[in-house]
Amino acid sequence: MNSISIPLREDNFAEVLAGMAILGIVAGVQETTEDATARWTASGLNLSGLWTEEQLLAPTRAFLSSLAWLPSPGGPHLGGFQAESRLGVCPFVRLNSKDADPSIWKTFSGQVTPIRISSWQRQAFSESSAATSFRELLQTSADGVGSWGYDNRTTGHTLDQGFSSDAEKTGEFDPVFLVTDMLSVAALSFFLPAPALQRSEERVTYFLWTEAIPLALAPLAFCSLLNGHPGRAYQATRRPKAFGKGGAFKYWPAATLIATA
């Protein structure tokens, strides 16, 4: 068995979502066997299976190269993601809403629309150099592509003070870790029962298990739907600002450790 370690900060919502997307992509690789397992360690996500890192990087890059937003008439929140031959659900609309109200995952307004973010990110990824490890891949960055807002390394320096970096002309200090950003939204669309994470209008919890489990059980464990496994539970609270709930003023600060098991 080969062991692959992917460095991810467990208090960064975007990075743990990216890890779950990688597990979902890996689970669809033909070479994956019933013996493949995953667990979270102090340094990130650990995968064990009968493949090399390069064999897993290839399908991950292929998935990202094809990830696109398919808009639907009726508003910017309506539509869905497509990657290769797979269709994902729309994470941006409340499932129990009759009027397609925005979900906890993102609100769009003005120039911030999913078709823009998705198109710009996909173009930037096509122009990025091929990484030789998951560490390199997840560090891929880009300017001016927009963000889904889950990464606490992006935009918080101004939003915590109540204004956007556009107004302050500090956009160059907004790092967009391109692959992490793309994978984070893919996790919510393709690989997780995302509503199971939500605890309130602004808050989610997730669980990082520390003993190896089969890949098929990973989404259930992450959403705290698999009991009896040791690990760490985190709470992430989306930050609403006084200027309303427009997309530019929603982001996710670092998550808080709330329990260990």
C-alpha cells in the first residue's frame, strides 16, 4: 500500500473541503480498490491505496480542467456545476425555499456571479503549470479570478474592518489559491451532503476523523453522520457585515475546534 500525505490546514474551511473533493475524485479512479482508506492527521489528509501520487494527480487535474458552471434562467443563483460527464447539484439555493432564496454557501450581487468566477478560474487553471504533487497543486494561485469565499486566507484583511478591498485598492493582497478554491466548491456540489453540515443560517460544523476508514464513508464522517470514530470537530461561522449580505461581504474566518473524540 502507498501512503500519500496532502498538507491541509484543518481550521480552514476551504482546505478541508478541498480534501473532501480530492477523496471524491479518487473514489472514482478505476485503480481504487476496496482497501483504499483515508484519515486526517496533524499535518493534513492521508490516503492509503494501490496508486502513486501522480496517478491521483492526473484525474484531479482532468476534473478541474472541465469544472464549469451551467447557468439557468431566473437569477445568478440558479444553475449547477458540470465536470467531465458528471452533473453536480446547485449549492447556492436553499433546498427548502420556494423562491430560490440564496443558501449559506454564497450570495451573488453586482459583478459577483457564479458564471464569472467559474469561467475566470477555469481559464486561469488552464494557463497554470502542471504540478508534480498535491502540495504544489494546492498552492497554485491566481489574480483577478474571484473566490467562492470559503478560504480564510482571502479578503479577510479588509472585510473584518467593514469595507471591500476594491474600494481600498488592496486587491493585490487578496490571494486566491486557485485549486483550493475550485475544489472547495466542487466538494459542496459533487461530493458531500452539504446541507448536513449546516447548523444555522451562518454556521456549519465538520468532523475530521483520525482513524483510517474506507473512502466511501468519508463524506458521512465529515458531516458527523458516522458515529463511533475518533477525531476532531470544528465549527465555522460565516461573517455577515453591516453593509448587508451581498456576496462581496461574506467570507469564512478560521474555524474553531469545538470537540475531540
